[in-house]
Amino acid sequence: MTGTTRGWLLAAGLTALGAAAVWAATASLNNYLLTLIAFAGINVMLAVSLSLSNGLTGLFSLGHPAFMMVGGYIAAILTFPANRKGFMLPDLPEWLAAQQWPLLPALLVGGAVAGLAAIMAGFPVLRLRGHYLAVATLGLIFILRAVVNNLDGYTRGALGLSGIPKLTDLWWVYAWVVITLFVCWRIKHSSLGRTMMAMRENEMAAACMGVPLARTRLMAFAIGAVFAGIAGGLWAHLVTNLTPTSLGVFLAFQLVVMVVLGGQGSLAGAALAAIGLSAIANLLRPVEQSTGIYGMTQIVVALVLIGVLIFRPQGLFGSREPGVLMRRPESSAPSRTAASTQTTHLEQRGST
Amino acid sequence: MTSYLLQQIVNGLILGSMYALVAIGFSMIYGIVRLINFAHGDIAMIGAFTALAVMIVAGLPLPVVILAVLVVGAAMGLAIEFVAFRPLRGAPQVNGFITSLAVSILIQNVAILLLTAEPRGVAFPAFLSERIPGLPINIDLVDILIVVLAVALMLGLVTIVNRTRLGMAMRATAENLDVARLMGINVSRTIMAAFAIGSALAGIAGLMWSARYGQIDPIMGFLPGLKAFVAAVIGGVGSIPGAMLGGYLLGLAEVLFVGLLPPEYAGYRDAFVFGTLILVLLVLPNGLMGRAAEDRA
Amino acid sequence: MRTLKTIAAAGALATGLGAAAEAQETVTIAALYNLTGGMSSIDAPALNGALLHAALINEAGGLLDGTVMLEVVGIDTKTDQQETATAAQQALSMDNLVAGIGYGDTTFVLAAAPAFQEAGIPFVTSGATHPMLPTWVGDHMFMTAFGDDDQSYAIADYAYDTLGLRRVAVWTDDSMDFTRALSTFFRERFVERGGELVGDDFFMMGDTDFSAQIARLQAIDPAPDGVFVSAIPGEAGLSVKQIREAGITYPIVSGDGFDTELVSTVPGPDLANDVFFSSHTYRADDRQVVSDFVAAYEEEYGRPPENAFSPLGYDAIGLVAEAIEAAGSTEPSAIRDALAGIRDYEAVTGMISYTRETMVPPKPVAIIEVQGGEFTLLETWFPDEVE
């Protein structure tokens, strides 16, 4: 009981601390740094939500950018100024073209549709395993891209939507990062989360224990997609431009990298990896620009990745969360169990 | 109309030959070390640039070029295995996948730094692009060479895998790495052999690519690499005959979708290719010739 | 941030008035390009051109009687729009920023230029050609190149009038807006002139194999008398090679995506025949600025300009420099006004004047022929009189 209270207090304290940091940042930093932080925040959202399926449940999905595209396009179409919309997107039904929504409902609708899309796609696709699932979800990106590219009258095709109102700011991103972390944290430490991890460790054993495999998989996939859709909406209203190629395979890879680097199933790890990767890339930016050696950033990031995976194959945190964040201070026993299951998990993967 | 269809099929087979060569290496490495090697396509790029250097810059004849590409491809495969994958042995599979992505990014960006991103034309001897006379459809000499060489290499590989001690070691290692080691098989050497052979084949695919299309650039390996991954998955990752079949099917699907669909749907080609792929996998969840996932994943 | 900058500028002005008149100032021009990733073969040459021009200007003593030196900071946006949006903000945070230049593709300009517009800093795109670009972005957006409508009209006119083509098939790279726009304008003009479109076919960026499209082209009965290939440089040489290898001999026509050596080197001199494309007036052109540019480029980089984007990058810096001279100031707002007032600036890629209401420069368009792998300037097309 006291443990729970402590957890809530800690969460509230961290949220307030974060809010103070955001306030200090918006007051003192220039737009460049604010933009960097905003993108890092969106990446945190994406990495953490992807860890639901890829980290906790052990699915290998590359489909996050596809759901971002769904959420991004829908949110952008909803917030787009009505006076230009009908002209730019002539095939939109009139009632839709007349809408001009504020950001929040647009994000929510975008996220909801992305979640629905994930359920629809998930029914067939989630029957696949391992790399077969990876290829199928990769396919979702290509399929969606082809559709968006060819539905000119609704999406403006290859040119993309430009002039999307710039509604996303650091506060929006921060709020959604907090919500994403909160929801995913609660899921991880709920019976649903334990079900997911049980499936990851041993599917057959989980099934024998009465875990509804298909439904749990679909839940992980769809909840992740809802956040991806919302993140896509935030992204679109930050960049102000969204094209069929804006969100692609490379982003899918980057997100998987974040999840793995953070430690499969560690939400804090995924978040820190997302922040760390963008920090490295952007710290190198001025060096690259003054030396004229373009491509250096990617080379250094690649080397860091290889190094980390060689020296810390379980990622930054394994499947655990940093000790300070755990609810009960005395709960060293469960975390040791988590560590040991992780080891067996590794051995099992390595030798099959 | 029949010659139109025949032409499309032949074109699909030629494209498929190159996908198959890359996919085989992919599948072979996967079969033995359970590693999806995304840098595999980039080895094809290195093969293509090796061909350019040996043929155009050094002016050496075609057989020497082929030999050089084989050697450089194999050497690159070994180097990558030694630096990036050997230290990872025993780690979760997905780590290898990420490392291979990192290696791919590394190779591409170093190549851009050294060679610039600009595509360049490669002039192969003109007789290669001579049209074969007397046929109702259009086939160049180089097309025939590609298919013949691809099939020959595949047959050679199958022979190695099925008939030699090395092949037996490979199959044993693929079956169960630990047991193979207990049986006295030098697992490290077997893995190195898989990398060397697979990468040499990818290098040759790069050579063919440049001979057929006449243009190469530092990021040319990415898309074929991705497609070879898809081809290997269609065939059933880890199965060598499956990779061949997957490569040919993907080549045929790409050409036939464009060739047979009304042009206004041509923009949906990738959607059709991937849509079909997903359907195939739903019917055969382990690919065409793969084994049950429980064994593999 | 902007306030700080203004204060700094005002301070500089005050000290400038009081102190020595020959004080030298270095102004920054941010150059946003995709130097790695899929678009790098288009954008890297443009940055090379831009850096070269800035270096030449500085060597010659700078601008405004030697008081202003240029510093071009190239920013790699990795063919990624998130990087593009970040880079735009990074550029805008730079000290002494007077202008931004960049990109050979409209979709990337649309991800960067609005930030410059909002900050009141002019942005000159070196290579993007969508004729609506200045309208969409605003009064701080300037184009170095002509609009796609002009270049398509030029080659459509040439194909109809001089080559006498009447039945043409159109190939389009369906994955890019540039290539789709080019085809749309070509179809519009060619039909308007009385020509007939006998086939439409599509491919995707990154495709190397056009055999399906070729088989379909050959199946058109009766055969067309020309094919319009709307492609970027990476696809130009590949498509010519494969079309000619298939035994198709009728003319291949295109736009500035074909302005690359690859059209000659990939098919080889035996097959690089009867290719006609519209482009910026620099290739095979004997004007002094052009030969100076080509010589300087070869000296600096050890190779001829890779494609039309390198002279365009060079000209983008030229426009900014011209505007600084004309404004007599390095204030971004004064530079913007001076850019808008540019008339008859002799750029490597042709005369530039911002006289149209759309702010798309009505530039002359070169019609270039490739025979036996050699490029020849056939004629120069001029757009309809200024509206």
C-alpha cells in the first residue's frame, strides 16, 4: 500500500519536474533546440509504444511508420484550414472539407483510426511469427505509401500535404510523452503486461496457462498503433509537411534500434535510447558541418550501435526498469527474477 | 500477345536470378547463425564497384573481373563476420539484425564519402549487350550469361552443401550449433565459410547488376538487399532452394504486376507485391519451403 | 532570438558608424541539402556549386566593396523530413544568417522554407521547379530554376513542331511530385498542340529494371513515334539504355532530369542516340559565364559538373550575392526586397528576372540533343511573354 503511494508520488513528482524543465526550456532555449527536444520527445513516444509489441510481447513489428502515416494524414486533414482544403484536396467529401478542428480531437481521431487500422491489419498479419511478421509489417508501410501516393484527391499524392498549421509545441509533446509513458508503464505492470511477457518468454507455456494469445498480441499491436498514430499527428503539425515518403522503412529501423538498445521490454530504456541517439546525432552535426565530412554522423552512430550491442547485448536495461523508478523499494526479489528469466531467454534465443 | 507475355516472363526470370543470388547468401547465413544480415545488399554494391575498378580502371578481362569480385566479396563477408557478428554470438537474434543495419549504414556512408553519391555509368564490353538474333523476343547475351551463371552457381552451392564435408558441417551447424560443436565440427570455420560463400554470391549479383543495367552507386545495394530479404522470407528463411524460388517469384511478380495490370494501377505495384506476399505467408506461415517457426525463431 | 539578432545588428551598425569604415563582416548562408541518402546524388552537386561560388566571391574580395564575406554552411538533412525541419531551425539559429538556399526537390523545400518565411529570412531553392512554390510558401521564397510548366511546354513544343511527333507515350516516375508534374504539363501542352497520347506508364524511384514498361511500349499498335520519359537523373541513363537495347529507335524526350552525363555513359555512345530534353541553359552553351563556371568547377572538384543541379546551386548563391549588392545591406529584409527586384541577372543557367506574378522566373529553356553520346544545344525556347 505504501509502495503504491510512493509510486504515485514519484510519478507526480517526475511529471512536475518535467513540466518545470519544459517551462524552463521554452523560456530560455532557441527554436532549434526546442525543435530537437520536441522530435526527441516524439521518438520517445514511438519507441516506448513500440516496446509494447516489440519489447514486451516479443513481436517483431516494423509497422510503426505506417500507423504514424495513418494518424498523421487524418489529423492533418482535420486541422487543415477549411478555406484552402477544398481546393487542395478536391475529392474530399464536402462535410469533411468544411471541418477545421483543433489539434486535440484531431490527434485523438488520428490515433483511433490508426488503432482500428492496426486491428484490421493485425487480424491476418499477427498470425505470422518472427521475421515473417517483420516482412509483413514492412509491407504495410509500402502498401499504405502506394495508396496515399495514388489517392491524389484526398492526400495530394506525392507532393504531400504542405502548409499544415504548426500547432505542435513542446507542451503538446511533453503531455503526450507523459501519457504514453504512464499508459505503457501501467500496462507493463498490469496482468496484461505480465501476460505479454509470459508470451514472449514461452508462448506454449503461456497458452497452457490460459493466456489468450491472439487477443493479447492484437492488444499490444493496436495500443502501440494508437500512440504511433498520435505521434504521427504531432509530427505532421511540427514539420508542417507530410508526404508519402516522410515516414518510411528507415524510421522503422531506427525505432527498432531504440527498443533493442534500451533493452527489450524496458520502457525507460527505450525512452533513454531515443533521447541518446538523437543527442549523439545532433551533437555531431556542427562537427560535420565545419569539416564538410557529410555522412560522419551516420558512421559514428553505426559504430556506437555495434559497440553497445557487443558490450551490452541485453541493451541498456535488459527487460527491467531503472531501480529508482520501481514502485516498491523492497522489491528486489521480483527484479532478480526478471533478470534471471531474461538470461534464460537469451540462452534460449542464442542456441535455437 | 504470347510473345509479349513470354518477354515479360523472361524479364522476370532475369531479374529473379539476381534476387535469387542475393537471397541465397541471405538465407544461408540465416540458416547457420540465425542472423538477418542487412548488409548483404551492400556487399553486392562492393562487388559492383570492384568490377568497375578491375575492369575499367585496371583494364583486365572479364574472367579476372569475376574472380576478383568473388574474392573481394568473400573477403568483405569474412571481415564483417569477424568485426561485427562474431562478438555477438549468443546474443538475442534481434541484436544481429540491428548490428547488420549498422554495418549497412556504415558501408553506405563510407562509400558515399569515398566515391560520392553520384551514380556512374559502367561500360561493359559491347558484345554483352548484343541482342540474340532469330528470337521473337528481346534477349541480350548478358541476360543469358546472368541466368546461366546464376543457375551454375546455385547448382555448385547445392553440391557443396549436399556432397562435401564442409556442406555436411554447414547442415549440422544449421540444425543445432551446440550439438555440431560437440560432434567436433569447427563451428567458427563453418560460419566463416557461410559468410564467405554467401557474400561472394552477393558480390557476383552486384557484378551482374552493373553488367545488365550499366549504372552503379553507393546506395544501390539497399533496395535489392531489402528485396532479397523478402525473397528469402517468401521461400522460407534458412532454406537455400526456398531462397532461389523466392527470388525468382519476386522477380516475376514485380515484372508481371507492371506488365499485366492496367497502367493506371502500375503505381500500386509495391502494394500488390507486398499484398501478395502477405497472402502467401498467411497460407504458408513459414514461407514456401521453410520449416515450422518453433524450430527456427 | 530574432530580437537578439536585431539588437546585435543594431549594435554592429552603431559601432560601424563610429569606428573604422573598412570593418569586415562575414555573413552566413545556410545551405540545406540531402547530402546522404536517396536524394544525395541530386543535392550533393548543388552544394558543391554553392560552395564554389561563395569561395570565388570571397577570393575576388567579397561583396559591398570588400566589407562582406560569405560563409556557406552546408547542412545534411539525410533525405529525411524530420532532419529537414530540424535543420531549418538550426539554420535560423545561426549568427549573421542572411539567407537560406537549398534542395532540388519540391517536397523538401516545403518542409524547410515555411520556417524561413515565418522568420523573415529569404530562402532561395536551387533546384525545385514546382511553379506554385512561391505562392504556397510566401514572399520570402525564391526559385533559381524555371517552373516545370515552362520546361514541359518547351520540350512539348519542340517534339511537336521540330521532331514532328504526333503519337507519344508517356512514362512517369510515380513516386515523385517533380516527375508527375512534368508529365502532367507535357500531356497538357502536347494535346493542346494537337498531338495524341497513346500510352501511359509508371515506375518508381529506385527502379532499375524497365523491361515491363518496354514490353508494354512495344505492344502499342501502331507504334508511337516518340516516348516522353519523366525521370530523375538516376533513372535517365538506365531508361535510355534499356529502351535502345530493346531495339526501339524513335526519339526519347524528357526534361531536366535527363541533364546528366549518365544519359551518355550508361547506354554508351552507340546507344545514346535521338534523345532530346529541355534543360537549364548551360550544357553545351558557349556563354562566358558558363565556360568560367565549368572550368572553375573542374579545377575545384576534379570533374565536370555532375548534373544541372551544380550550376543551379552556384546560381542560388549568385542570386543572394546579387541581392546583397543591390540592397547595399546585409539585412535579411533588404535582401528579400532586392531579390524580388532582380531583373536580368545573368546566371549560369540563364537570365533570371522575377517579373511574373507567380514569382517563377521566366527563364529561357535549352533544348538539348544527344547523338552518339554527345550533347548539343539545339535551340533556346523562351516562355510566353510575361503575364
